[in-house]
Amino acid sequence: MSAHEDFAASATAYFRDLQARLCGAFEAFEPVSRFESRSWTKPAGHRLQGGGEARLMRGAVFEKVGVNVSHVWGVLAPEARGQVAGAKESDGRFVACGISLVAHMMNPYVPAVHMNLRYLSTSGAWFGGGSDLTPTFPFAEDTDAFHAALKAACDRYRPDAYQEFKAWCDRYFYLPQPTAFDAAYVSDPRYLRERTALIRDLEARLASLPPAAREKVVKSLTAIRRAKEDLESALGRDPSNALLRRANARRGLPRSLPGCPPAAATAAASPRPYPLSAP
């Protein structure tokens, strides 16, 4: 076993331990639900070997949360070698392992969070990864606590690492605001004509389907439309904030900030409109 392969095995053991600790912490928020595990391996003879374990949970607090670990090795496809540092020098041979986490909560006031850490070796070796907090309704104290934790971790590595890595993330995750050009495009008569033509084409295709297939498609479209309406309600377009009321009522959580419409609730820092766990 090479030094890189040996280190990948040690890194994988650490990632598996971290996976177990993360899952235990997430399960502590749930009164009943627990993670379900699924292991996978690459088939014999495949140019990639190895496998991993995917853990998934749905519950009262978490709409869906997954924590996955993988450890694979083999030979990169020729077209991919120019995109991975050191792969040309290693003739495409590589070893990789990592952990990824995605957590989406039922309560729209609780931010979603994503994280991945990975070790990759070709002719060289390095660690990479990152994390992001994605709120529907931003709270300054969430942002401050998130960045404070990341800065503390970076400071233990190198004093200026946080500013350097944050600058990378700011460039990578940059989302420009809609411009006047975007608004003009959406209201352009040519766009509206194309949209109308597309809808007519879809309706014609739908009419040509057998009755059983047409019924399935109509049910799917209805579900999508309802989901869109629920999302709009959760984002505050409906002052009654129907999604938040229904979701929280099922779990006994606060329905909203007392006396505050959704627009005011998004700017209010206290009292917070949730505990993280159900009673």
C-alpha cells in the first residue's frame, strides 16, 4: 500500500467516525426518527473501485438530512485528467475519500446547511471542502455564529486562512441580483409568445397520451403547482403564511412570531420563531 493509499484509509476512518457523531447529534433533535443506512460498492471489473455508506433520515424536525461517506480509487477517464491536478503525471490513477452532509429542515425559519470534506491524491495529495448556510429568512446571529465557528477552525490551521478561504467561497457562491434586463426579458412580448406556444404544445402532447398516463401526468403537475403555492406562502407572499402554520401545527411548534406579519418576522431577531427540536 502506498503512502497516499495508507493516508486515505486513515482519512476514511476519520470520516466514518465523524459521520457517526454527526448522525448521533442530528438524531438527538428527533423524538422518533432515526437514520437509515445503505452501503454501496463499485462492481468488480469497473475502472473505479471502492464504495461507501449513505445515511438518510426524515423526521419531525428534518425534512431530509443525509450524511454520506465514500472511499474510491482507480483510473480517471482520459477526458477528466486535465481537470484534476496531478492526474496527467499519475496516468489518471487516483485515490479519493470524503464526507458530505445536506440538511433541510421542516421549518422554513431554520436554515439549510451543506458541508463536504475530501482527501484526493494523484501524483500529489491534498484536502479540500467547504460549508454553506442557506436561510430562507436570514437571521444575523445565525450568520455570525456560522462564520465564527469556521473562523475558529481556520485559525487553528493558519491565522490568515479564514479570509483567504472565505474570499474563494464568496466568488464561488456569488449570485447576482436580478437586473432591469432580466425584468425586461420576462415581460418581453416575444418571451410571452414563446411561453404560450410551449404551454399549447404541452397541452397537445398531454391530450395525445392514453388516459391512465394522462391521469398520472395531471396528478404530478397538480402536486408541483401546490408545492409552488406552498413555497410562495412560506416566503411571505400570503400574509397568513399558510405553510408555516400547517407545518408547525402538526408538530406543536410556534406558528409565527406573535403579532408580526411574515415581512416583519424576517427582520426580527428575537423571539425566534422556532426551537430546533419538537417538544
